[in-house]
Amino acid sequence: MFYYIIALFIILLDQLTKWLIVKNMELGESIQIIENFLYITSHRNRGAAWGILEGQMWFFYIITSIVVVALVYYIQKEAKGKRLLGTSLAFMLGGAIGNFIDRIFRGEVVDFINTYIFGYDFPIFNIADSALVIGVGILMLQMLREEREAKKKAYGENNTKN
């Protein structure tokens, strides 16, 4: 249940921030937060990351549905006793559902976080996108941790045999 609360919090935060952008900013309008680094910019995306597969909504509906079912399955079956894994899956679930809601009700995803990192104008993103990236990052940490533990265990077993 804890992981679903995390996912729900991400969905609510994502949808609230998108609603605020849609209600209070014109499309293309930008507000400087930190000069040459962070701006709030009202943007819409009809595709995936960086606008790829623009207009392929049915593809996104199908893929997102499969991903959501898989994430729920893994939360139920694999996350018990693995807090890091469960948290990563919860972040990904919240992010996937956040953007899915936009695609269903708006026909596009509302993006608004606009960053310039070392002079590079990074593609505009949102809370759901951030949650997906954070979830994948946490998952990578979990995988590295499990690999390290497996190596320790294998090393320990090999030393006890000698």
C-alpha cells in the first residue's frame, strides 16, 4: 500500500502543477526562476520524450497500459521486503499514470520545466517525466546493490569451500 501512496502523491502533484500551468499561463509563455538555468515555460507535447512519435496516441495508450499493469505486478510480486525496488516502481507508476491522464483528457502532455544545463537548452519536461527518470535511477541503484550482494555471497561461498 505504501508504494501506491507514493504513486498517488506523484500523480496528484503532477496534475496540480499541470493544471496551474494551463490555467495561469499562455502557451509559450515563460517565467524566469534562475537566469540562464531554470524557467517555467508553458509547452505541450503530442509525442514522447523530445517529441518523438508525435501524434501516435493509440500507441501511447497501449504501451502505457502494458507498462502500468507490469509495474503493478512487480510491486505486488517483487517489491515485498525490497523498499528501494518498490520505491523505484512507485515513482515510475506515478509518472506513467500522470502523463497518461494528460494524453487521455487533453490529447497532449503539458510540460513546463525548462532548464539550461551547461548552456544546453534541455527539452521541456514535467513532474511525471521527473518521476520516471528518478524511478529508473533508483531501479539502477537497486540492481547494482543486488549484483554487489550476489557477488559477496558467491565470494563467501567460494571461500568456505576452500
